[in-house]
Amino acid sequence: MPRISRAVGLCLVALSAALLSACATADKPSTAARTATRATTTQNATWTSAPTQFVSAGGVDFAYRELGQNNGGTPVILLVHLAAVLDNWDPRVVDGIAAKHHVVAFDNRGVGASSGSAANTMEQMADDAITFIKAKGFQQVDLLGFSMGGMVAQEIVLKQPQLVRKLILAGTGPAGGPGISTVAGVANYDLMRATFTGQDPKQYLFFTRTPNGIAAGKAFLQRLQERTENRDKAIAVGAYVAQLQALGAWGQKRPADLSVVKQPALVVNGDDDRMVPTLNTYDLARRLPNSELVIYPDAGHGGIFQYHQDFVPRALAFLAK
């Protein structure tokens, strides 16, 4: 990319944060509203109607939504991608998994409606996730980490292996993987492309530019807008910058010894991922001794969203083993 001025760069960062999250901005609920929200039942909710609740731990009020509590069993914790908030999860994926499992998604510290300052390392994000999981009273969980969330999931299972039963790692790779440290450049380049063409940058970042990829991207973006009330706050610029720093550091970090991870892992991606190049997915699956690998054709970073009709049954079958 050509060099740009600091002012233009800051504008791009701000636009990137807003567009990548693609969520309507809303004021953070008051304490009274948060207390009331905690009491709201979620038993019959879908992802588009599940109330946002809060749990306080480690000096942070974590915003979260959950579904499928009546299913019992090991909860599935969803770990989000760069710049994402609660409304960035595909309703078809969340509702599909929640049909059989207790599913919980949360905003990282300092992101969306969660309080505090955003972490700028994967290790810190993992510590925050562990704090949230324990605050919810879970003794053991399954992790579904997408993109940056998959990197956080790797840190969690290395830090506290007893806490994790199974891993689903999508659109992600191991520390030090090629192309991971340059995600910021890819994201900002596609932001400019999206700005000039009047599109959402995720259409470029998550999907291929083939007819199938373009159609899948449009359908995905429409699904993200199905929730019309009580949407999450978009990520703030400072939090987005912190996450870019975390990705840069992760991409330059020495690979961890993942041979110690004995938990079953389902590793998934599209065959043409521009954000976290697909060769990282193959490498990650090789490093994990108990892994299954799924690569979707004519698909990019958002392969699990493009192929949600195949991914959800695969995920359910994997979790049921």
C-alpha cells in the first residue's frame, strides 16, 4: 500500500472500526437497565432477540448473550473476530448450535457494551475470557473461536487446559503464521475498496470475488441486520487499534508447542482466505495432534458463514462425539 498521512490513516482506522463491526451505535445501558436485563428470561429467545446481559468480574462488566440453557451439557463459548461485537455473529450459526447446546457469546473487555480498556495482546484477551467463563460459573467449556477468536482460544487452552473440553477453530492460524502480522494492511486496503464501491468491507475480507462468494457475502450481511432492537455498540477506535496491535504481535510471536493440546479440535476455513491465509489453517491442523480439518471450496475467511448449512451439522456432530 502507498504511504498515507497520519490524519488519513486515523480516519481509515475509525472507518474500519465502524464498518467492520457493522452495528448500530447505542448508548451503554444504565445500571438499572443492566440489572433489569439480568432478570429477563432467555429460554425462548433466538440470536436476534436474546437480551444483552451483564456479569461483573475482575473490575469489568462483561456484556453477553446466551441461548439454549435448557439443553444442558458443556457450554459453547463464542470468541469473536477483529473489531467484532455481539451483533457480528451469524444468527444461523448461533441458533443452529444453540438448538442442541448452551451457547454464550460475550464482548471482550473494552469492546461493545463491556466496560474497561481493551486488551492489546492475545494473552490478555485469553485472561479476560477465562475471567468471564469463571464468573459465569462454568467448570468446563467448549470454545468456538473465529479468526482472532481462534487465536484467543489457543491461548486459553494452553493457559488452562482443564477448562476446555473441545475446540472449534475457524479462519485462524498458529502464532507466527505467515500473513497474520499484516492483517491491518489487508483490512485497511479492503476498507478503501469498500468505500469507493459503496460496499461493506466484509464483502471483500470474508468472501471471494466469484459470483458464489459475492452472493454469499450479501446474504451474510443481510442476516447480520436481522436484529433490529437493542443492538450492541460498535467497537471504539481505540479498542480496534489495540486489537490490531495484538494481531501484529501474534503474527511475529514464536509458534507455541500445540502438541500438548490433547483436546479434540475441528479446524475450518475457506480455500481462499485473504485475512488469515489458508495455509495457516493447514499448519494449525498439523500442529494439533487430535484435529479434524475442513476446507470449503470457493470460500474465504468467512467460510463457516458462507457454508453455514454444512458447518452447523458438522459442528454439532463434532461436539456430540
